[in-house]
Amino acid sequence: MSGTAEAPPLSAKDKNSFAYLTIKDRLPVILSKIADSVYRLKGKIKEEHGEEGTEDLKSLAGCISKLRNEVQTDKPVVPIKDGRSDVCVWNDHLKELIANTGSPPSWFESPWLYVECYMYRRIQEAAELCITLKDFDVFRDQKEKSFCDSQEAILVLMEYLHNVVGEFKSGKQLDLKHLFENFLRVSLWGNKCDLSISAGQDVAQTSSPLDQLHQFEPNILTDDTEAVFGCLQRTKVTKGRPACVDIILDNAGFELMTDLCFAEFLISFGLASKICFHVKAFPWFVSDVTPYDFSWTINQLCASNSIYMSKFGSIWKQYLEDKTWQVAVDDFWTLSFPFNEMESRCPDLHARLAKSDFIFLKGDLNYRKLVGDLAWPFTTPFHVSLRGFHPAPLCALRTCKSDTVTGLKDGQADDVNTKDEKWLINGNWAVISFSDKMS
């Protein structure tokens, strides 16, 4: 494929497609699980907020039930009605879609990316319309359970981090490139722990992530690790300082821990001087990181009985205080737009990222937005599928959970398909895709 010709959008029109199964089957399951979680919290909410909280809970449950019915019966999408700052953006975009097609989008006939994002925005609307539960995260218990159930793997990872950082600071000669590869891969495979892809079912990392690296190595379809490492090293030469890095986060729980350990490695080994973590403005795709999730995780580490967890919890809290690490929130991450529209839709964020030396984007949804959630031929060069999105050199770390991927070699997709027919969607295959140029 040459040029930047558009591929068609992924939608739910084909009933054999994963998109159809996602909307028709998985999304109602997620909504049902939310309703169950809300019901189980009835006593706790009443104790904390009284009768007003009980009424809010009934309202929230009713909104979720209504939304579930709309999904299952393919109702038209309706405007958002709460008071969040992004309401006008969502509703103006809905008007654009209606003007382009002549009718409102519906769940089974519209681009998958739009309706899936819209569903999570409607879930947040249900909370926003409450009086006492505006800050209620319907996914919080699941996220925190995922973190707690992954303690064994987290301890192994943090002990490894402690040891290599200690050896480096003591002057021991270490293979920097090999260690970078290890921490990058741990962050990559941490993306397997996704509560959205599992329809909100329990997901935890229970074995050593380091022991699994060799096992998963053949499943990395595109591996631009060397180019990523070289780009970060060149920054020290060209700018006379380590890189300022942005990490667009995905999931809370174990994956966030792998990202924090990777960030610590970059700081400790002089590959980065500043790191900005980008989180979601509200609960999103079940397990995505919010500001609360980020702070809660650091606080859990500080309070841990593990010397490794408490040590790095304290170090990372200090990083946040002295601005070595920063946490940033922007509404753009919880909109449905592909990233090539960021400059026109959200110029301030694009300008902010253009000041970065390097951007890491975690997970499947960020990847889908990078490539527009389009049905690109698998051999389309990654930088072409970005369609001009290039505020800075960037790398997507993504385990495949949806049926779009680019940058593969000729025949590679067919070869993988003979080994695993669900390779596009089961999270067992991955890409480390790098771009340092415009399409």
C-alpha cells in the first residue's frame, strides 16, 4: 500500500466481526455487572450518604438499565445531558454525524470506536446526574481487587527493580540495552490485564512477569525496541540532557505497576529526566487509570509491608512533589476522536505533546485511536496508518485485542492465523510499534 488512502472504519455491520460481538454481547455484560455492583453497595451508600445516597443509587441503576436496553435494541444515540465540560464536544460531534449520514448513529450500524466510547460516557453521565454520587466510580472495586490479586507478581517485579537500580548506583557494569528491553516488555505484556476485554471479569497477574518474557517473545509481531532505545539515547546527545517523556496510560492495577517500574528505570538509568503520565478524566473502559487510581496505587505502595513496595512508593511520591513525575488529565482522552484529529479538536494538548522528546502510548484503545480504528491492510506501514499524527517520536505498546493492526510483514498475518485464529483479539500477541516521521 502506498500513500495515505483511507481504510474503511470498523463497525458492527458484519455479524461475524469481533466488533459486532463486542457491542451485541460484551457491552451488555459490562452494563449488567455494573448494575450488580451498584446493587451490592446499597447498604454502604446508605450508611455514608443517607436516604439521598439511596435515591442517587436508584437513579444510577435506572440509567444503567436504560442504557443496557438501548444497546440491546439498537436504539439511536441521544445527546449527553449532564454538566461536564465535554458535553458540548460530544453533542456537537453527534450533530456532525447526523449531518453527514442523515440519521442518528445507532449501536449496531455505526463505527465501533464511536459507540463504544459513547457507552462509557453515558455511564459517567449516570453518575454526574446524581447529587451525592457525582464522583462515584462504578469500576473502582474491580480495579482495586485486580491490584490486590496481583500482589505476588508486583513483589517479584519490584524486587527486580530494586536490585538492578541498586547495582547500577553501586557502579556495577550492566547491559543497559538488555535491561531496557526487559522493562519495556514487562510494560508491554502488563497490557494483557484488561478488565474491559474480559467484560469486567476478574483479571490478575499471578505469576512472575519476568519468567514469562521468554515465553511471550515469539508473540511480538512488530518489535521496534532497538529504534526506541536509540531515539532515547540520541536525545541525551542532541539536547545534552535525558529525554522528557510522556506516557499515555491504559489500565490500572498490575499494568500501571509495570508502567511505573518502567518509568523508574528510565529515570534511574538516565534515559529520562521528566515523565508525564496522562490519565483519564473519569472512569473509562472499566480499568483505565484515573487520577484517583494513580494516587491510590502510590498510597498502597507507601503503606505496604514490603520493603521494596514501600521504598518505591516513597520515592515516587517524592517524584510527584518535585515534578520529576507529573500526572496530567485532558478531556481528549475520553472522547471518541482518532488522534490525527487532536491538533484540530484539542490544539492545546497537541502543542503540549509536541514539546515532548518521546511519547509512549499504552494499550489497545490508544492504538485503535492512533490508526483511526480503520480496517487497514496489515502490511500498511505504521507511520502511514497514523495519518499525520506525529507531535513527537512515539511508540505504541499494545497487546492485540481488536481487529486492526498495521506494520506487519508480507504473509505474517496469514502465518499467525494458522497458529491462533483469535490472534487479533485475545491479547496473546503484541506489537512494539515506533514512528519518528510523518506519513
